[in-house]
Amino acid sequence: MACLLFSLPFCTILTLAFLGKICSLLHQRYKDFSPSLVQGLLKVFLPGKSGEDLDVDRNSKAMKKRSTLKLLLELYFVGVTEDSSIFINIIKDLTSVEHLKDRDTAQANLTLLASFARQGRVFLGLPLSGLEIQEEFFKGVSITADQKKIFKKAFHTYYDAVSELLQSEHASLHQMEHENAKILNAKGELNDENVSSYEKLRKSYDHLYRNVSSLAEALDMQPPLMPEDGHTTRVTSGEDASSPAAGKDSSVLEALWDDEDTRAFYECLPDLRAFVPAVLLGEAEPKANEHSAKTQDQPSELTPELDQGQPTQDMAEVSAESGTLQEGKSTEKGKDKEERDKEKVKDPEKEKGKEKDAERKGENEKDKLKSLEGTNLDALLQRLPGCVSRDLIDQLTVEFCYLNSKSNRKKLVRALFNVPRTSLELLPYYSRMVATLSTCMKDASSMLLQMLEEEFNFLINKKDQMNIETKIRNIRFIGELCKFKIAPATTVFSCLKACLDDFTHHNIDVACNLLETCGRFLYRSPETTVRMANMLEILMRLKNVKNLDPRHSTLVENAYYLCKPPERSARVSKVRPPLYQYIRKLLFSDLDKSSIEHVLRQLRKLPWSECEAYLLKCFMKVHKGKYSQIHLIASLTAGLSRYHDEFAVAVIDEVLEEIRLGLELNDYGMQQRRIAHMRFLGELYNYEHVDSSVIFDTLYLILVFGHDTPEQGVLDPPEDCFRIRMVITLLETCGHYFDRGSSKRKLNRFLIHFQRYILSKGALPLDVEFDLQDLFAELRPHMIRYSSIEEVNAALTELEENERTVSADKANSEKHSDTDKPLNRTASSRISANGQSTVNGNEENGLQDDVGGSDTDSGSGTIDQDGEEELDEDGCDTEDDDDDGGGLLLMRMMKSMSDKRLQR
């Protein structure tokens, strides 16, 4: 049990699970085990003496409490202990408001409470997240409702108190920032005492905020909201910090980092003390050495006593023997003395041999451990180039801490220094690793920075035009370390000055790379902005004075404007009336499947005399909303047409005009807009607001517009396949309704013309070809895909011949109907009774038309065997079958119209 209590600070989550299993087995075998174990674990939470608090490391004590609390929860869940009152006493002690006076104790208690809230959600009555098996397991835990109320009340009361403490800490931090800003404006610099006190308060606030946020997350609560303040990341900040000291306009305050992710990468470093035991970080080495020294002294103190005890025993034995052998012979006494002397001589030799064997065994074990550490370190160093994310490099940093030693740190620094000169993307992550380690291992960052400075001085003094990649890697590494505040700003400025003193050849590249890496950071930092602005002015003067080649001139300008972007006026947002803003909110924010009826009612309530024009404008901006909601706009149009018929007509006119405008301009930037309008037109047909003739007129217009004109190369270039995408979009939206009657024959005829247009484009991109295959498979799965224009022309010729024969048959049938109507009626009745055995007008390729498809048949559908009339999909019976032969005529009309339009 003592070993168990001693090893608790070093236990991981997996180890605690195994310990819980072992304790459960021991509890089943020994009755007195669990009470004594729980009593021993509870001693960890007893308040220690003040003298002990000064000697014992607080971090190790907090880690021991955390591991003990987790183990107690594990023992409670597995049934080793069933008394939940022990947790009530522990939580009451941890949530005591008196502990808030000591900041370190409050931070430790916050971590313990957050850990308890995450693991013991059942105590707080919080919903369990996980498998059903886990929920069934926790149902067997006996916790009363009163106990849950006690836990919840204690946690919420403590959370409110800690939130107030956080608010007060933030206020004091803000006050110190203002005081530092005033001192900086008055004296130009801060003394070391102010800087150290600010950094200490800043770290305390950040640590407290993280712990409070963690506790709030564990309790399923929102973290406390702090007043928005953009100055909390700076050492000297405030309202007056950016005016005289910064040398910039006080009305414009630039953030130190461009976004929150960048700030978190460079400032939010992992706390190694929370993941790694203090012994491995080298912080508890003196105590361990003292402990080992004491253990070494104890055997040394015992050995003289043993040495003194051996002679006394020998003397007693000699006296006893002399007493018993008074009458013995003197020769026997002499022999005994000689044998004893020989044994005394042999004993030191045996002891020396045993000591040598022990030393050899210890050396062998040390060699084995060193070899194991060496192999682990080599494997870790081999993983360094693959750490291209923040999580990977942080994980590798924690793993290195378990191999921490002075020699291993030197090897790591050497590996970081020897980063491949072409792998510049690794430098930010390597710098983060060094910055994280520098919080506990100061020598790592200093060694690396010294090596980089020596390399820079060697390369800058060499003055040859070789190894440009090595120079860039070196200076970028220094710049990244500067952003992590490992490399001081004076080092960066000295490197930049050395490059500006000899502003030629490779020095230009080195200076520009340094500015691209950390120039913006130094320019935005209040303490270095003036000096960096002066350096940038010197850089531009040198660029204007020296006759640089275009590449170097571009490099200098890019570096300058990256650090100091040109001032631009802010974009003025468009001011709209409240009514227009409400319309945009309804259409672009609130509209979805569940709210379409509500949106329709709200639009009907609008003052149409004032907003009809703007509403039409918003309806035509379907490309600015979600593509999947275009059908909802069409549904709104259908709903509004019942009350405002002229509005629906205006929408259809605008859509057709937009489609034609896109064909006339053929602007690449309008492609998304044109696709959205094609989808909108198809959805309007689905909601029965557009006739099928309008759809087919638009389809033929897309194929023929601009052809056989001088502007064909601009309006429809041979390599442009966007019109094919427009046809695909329209047919995918509403083409599945053209599956019967005259509309089916129209679509068959159009698809043959469409294939001729596709073949005129040559080889198509794969995505367009796949979309075409899906289109034909959905609409006409049995239609033949022609491979040459000659085959398409032959099919069209055959289609025209069939249309002529059909028209001739229609004329003959009309003559017979005029001469002998009764006979025709009887014949037609027989045909309808026997079924349409003599007609077959639904061929997939459109090569044969319906012989019995008279004018009335095409308009009103076909007559089935029961004599019922089957209507077309257009919902009307006025459509003429003369359209069967009007495809070519329509194309000729479109060509003439386009020619006249272009001549104008």
C-alpha cells in the first residue's frame, strides 16, 4: 500500500485503470484492505503544516491529489468503496472560498475540480455522453438526489466566486497596462521591475482563465465573458500606447497578429509541467540527489557498527573457547590463531571481488539504459521532419521530456539546427518546440540561438555568392525564434543592419526574407515599431539609390509592403432601408423548407407598391443564395402568382432576358450566375409557370446563338463547353417530365441536335463527359450516342423523311374524314377497341413518330383502350403536333434573329 501511495503522482490514466482492477481483486480477497486503503488515500487531502508547504513541491503535491482523486472515483465505480460521503468532504474542502486568497492553491483546486467534474458527471447529475453500456453501468451507482444537489451547489458557488476573481484579475491587468503605457510615453522605456510584475500578472491571469474555462466546459456551462480588449497580448498597451511611442496614427490600432489561430500558435504554448513529472524536467533533481545522498550515508554509517560488532563477537568466542579449553594444548591455540588470521586476510579480498562484480553489473545496466535511450532518441529525431502541425510537434515535445538529459538536449539542438535547407515550412514548428522546451530547459534555446548567430556571422563575413538556401534557412530560423520571443529583437536588428550595410547580391535576399518572417511582428510591437519603421525607410532609400535588377526590386517592395501595408480607405458598406433589409433577411437567411410558408405570408404582407421592384431584384439574385434553395424561390414565385400575377410574369421575363444576356456577353465571371438562372427556369417549369415550348426555345437558343457569325469565336469558342453545362443543368432540373406525348418527341429530336453540337466541340473534359453520361442514362437510357457528325446528319435526314410521311398521312386522313365521316368513326372505334397495334410513335431515338398522332392526339394526349383521354404534362390540350416538324424551322428563325441582332 505504501508503494501504491508513493507511485500515485506518476500514474497515467491507463495505469490508474489497472490499479483500480488490482485493488478490486485485493478487496475481494481481503476484507480489511479497502478501509485501510481509502483511509490512506484520504490522508493526501489533509491540510499539511506550514513548514511542510514550504519544503514540499506544490506541483508534485497537486499531481498527487489529482491522481488520488481519480483513483478514488475509479474505486467507487468498481465497488471497492460504496461511501459517497468521502467525495462530499473532499469537494467541500476544495471549494472553500478561503483557498481563493492563495493563487497557487486556487489554480491547483481548479484543475482538481475540473478533473472531478469530467470523470464524475454522475455526481453532478449531468448528462452522460457515451455508449449505452456506459449509461447502464452508471445507473447502478447509488447517489441520492440530495447528494447531487450538494455537489451541484458547491460547484456552482465556487464557479461564481472564481469568475469574480477572474474579473478582478482582468481589471487589475488592464489597469497595469494603462500605467505602463503612461510610463512608456513619459520616459520612453519601462524598468525591469514593471516588466517582470506585468509578466507575472499576465501569466497568472492566463493560467486562471484557462482553468476557469476548463471547469466551465466540464460543467456544461459557458465560460465567463471578458471585456473585449485588444491590448492584453502586449507588454505595454492602452489607449495612449499607439500615439507618440508607436509613431503611428492613434486612430488606427493594428493587432499584433493577423488572426486568432496565428496568435494561438505563437503565444499559447503547452505547459510541460502539466504533462510531464517534475523529476523528468530536471526541477526535482536536487531533492532526489539529497535523498540519494542520505541513502548512501545510511549504509556508510551502518558499516562501522557492523565492523565494530564483528571484533566483539570474535572476542566473546575466543573467551568462551579459552574458558572451555583451559586445559588444551598450546599448539592447538596457535593453529586456531593462524587459521583465523588467514580467514581475516581472505575476507577483504572476497569483499573487493564482490564490489567489483556489482560495479560491473551497474555499468552494464547503465550501458543498456543508454543504448535504449539512444535508440528512442534516434527514433524521435527521425520523426521530426514529419511534424508539420501544431499537435504533432507538441506531442513530440512532451515525448522528448521523458528522454530529457543534457546529452540528449545537445543532440536535439543539433538536429533542429541541421534542418534541411529546402524544408523551410518546418522552421515555425521547430521554433515552437524550442520555445516550449525553454520554459523548463533554458539551455536548449540558448544553445540553438548561439549556433544560429555563429552561422550567420560566418556566412555574412564570407561574402561569396554560394549557399543562398543555407543563408535563407538561417535567417528565417532566427526570425521565427524572434516571433516566439526566444531571439531578442536586438539580435534581429543587428542581422538586418549587417545586411543593409552591404546591400548587394545575397544580402538583399537575406534582408527581405528576414522582413517577410518577422518584420510585420516587429513593426506592430509597440516597443520596436519606431526602430523597424526607420529600418524600412532605409531599405526603401537603398532600393531607390541602387540600380537593382527587377527580381531584387520586387523582393524589396514585397517585403516593405508586407511589413507596412499601404493605407487604404475602409470599404463603405451599402446602406439599405429597413424594409429592404427585412426582405433580404427573409430570402437569404430565413428561407428553408420549414419556413417557406412563413416567408410567403410575410412577403404577402409587404407594401407591394413600394417594394415590388426591389423584391423582383432580389428574386433575380438567386446566384447569391444557396444553390440548393433555388427551388424554394420558384415555389415562392408560384405562391405569389395567385395574388400578384404580374409579378410572376415579370420574374419569367427577367430570367429569359438574363439567359440571353449571358449568351451575348459570355463572361467567365457570370458562369455561376448563368447556371443558377438555368436552374431557376427549370424550377419555374416544375411549378407550372412556364410552358414546355419556352424550355425548348431556350434549349435551341443555347445551341444556335452566335453561330455562323463573325463573333462566333468570342460568343462560343470551340474549346468552351459551358453551354453544354447549361443544357445539362436545365434538363436535369425538368427533363424527367418530358416522357410522354409530343414533349417526348420534342426532347428526342433536341437530343439528336444536342449530340451534333457536342461532336462539334471535339474532345470533352472528363467531368463534362461524365455529366452527359448521367444525363442520357436518366432521361433516355436506350438512346444511341453517335460517334460522328455524319451519323447524326443521317439520323436527322431519316427523322425529316418520317415527318414528311406522317404529314402526308395526316392530309390523307383529313380528306377521308371530310368525305366519309361515319366510316371514319366506325374505323376509329375499331382501332381503339383493338388497341394501338398499327402505331408505334414512341421510339427512343425519335426516328419514327406516332402515325395516329393527329392534331387532337398531340394536344390532348393519346386515347387508351378504355376511351379515357391522357393529358400531356403541360396540363393543356391546345398543343399542336405541327411542332414535330418545326425544329429546323425554329433553328433557322433563331439564326436570322441573331444575325439581325448582331447587325444592330
